[in-house]
Amino acid sequence: MNPQSPPVLHATPINDLRPTQITLGMYEVGKKRRAWMESDPSKLRDFLAHHMVPVVIGPKKALYLIDHHHLARALLEEGVKSVFVSYIDDLSRVDASLFWNVMSFRGWTHPYDAKGRRRPYSELPETIAEMEDDPYRSLSGELRNVGGYAKDAQPFAEFLWADFLRDRIKARAIERDFDKALAEARTLAALAEASYLPGWCGKHADDGPSIEADKRRRKSRERAQAGD
């Protein structure tokens, strides 16, 4: 194949894409909708060409979206009918009874509801439009954007952070004042109890000298120098 040849763009209706997770964060969807609305109309096709969504071909040739659910939902709500897709794997020959086992093994599905409970694969929504809002997924996504934790290659890292915040911040607090809840989430994210989470940016108690210990050493050096 000629390495200089442009990639073939596969325009696929968004409504034909099957989600591989139950929830998303509508706050993040809203941000992507605003970004789309503010984009130069003449460059929207180029935007779609540079934001192909990854799909896996499943039984009966169904297309399963394995990432960029927020983008797909935002575009759908903005009236965009189709997106360009990138084929990651063809599992159409896998027996339907084993398909989700393979998807789970590859880290390509997250069947948890808006309360953080694992659900049967049969409860995954059939379309992007049917996906549920999880306010904690919105909070964890924005927490990463403001530096509360680092972007990590681990699949569904934002959902792990969402579950951490779920037990510590009330859903009503997120709905009532998102910015205040985000500030609280940043404080929680720095705690050692969050150190098991992907991308944690806090500080272990034994990581380097403490401020007080550093002051004591500096004073000791000053006294030693004064005595020379």
C-alpha cells in the first residue's frame, strides 16, 4: 500500500453505533457541544476527519463504539447524522455468547450504571441517545481537566475516579453547585486514600523532606556556618 495514500474515511450514521458503556457525563457532552457550535463551519468536515471514532465489528456486523461516546452524543444532539469511524478489530466471527467476554478481556466495555453498579450486558443501551447521565462521571472528567489527576492510559480511569467521588460527595451537591463540588473533589483527589487510582497526583507522607524538616536543616546549616 502506498504510505502516502490518504486514509479511507467511513461515514457511519451515529444511530448505528452501539455503546459499550451505560453512562456518560452530560456536563462533558455540553462542553463538546459548545466547542462544535463555536467552530468555523467551513472546517467542520475536517474536524470530523481528525476525530474518527473507534469501533469494533461484532456479531451480525453490528458496530460497537469503544471510545469517544461523549463526542458522539454531542454531535448527535447538534444534529450531526454521521461520523467517520476507525475499525479497531473485527470480532464478527466470535460466537455471540462469547462476544462480551472478549470485549471485557480487551478492556472495551464498562457495563456500570449511574449508581456505579455493574449491570448485565443485556442492559447496555442500543443507541448513543439512550445512554444515561452520571453526574460523577462529569465531575471526574472535569477534575482531570483542571489537573486533579493526570490522564492515564488505563481503560475507564475516569469511571474509577467517579466511583471514588461517589461515596464522598452528594449528587445533590454536584447538581446545586458544580464548581463548588469540583473544588471539593480536587481536595479529595490529593488525599493518600486516593493513591490507588490511575493518574493520582498527590504526595505520599514519606515522599521527600517535609517543610518543617527542611527548615530545621537550613537553620542547622546556618548555625554551623556562623561557628566557622
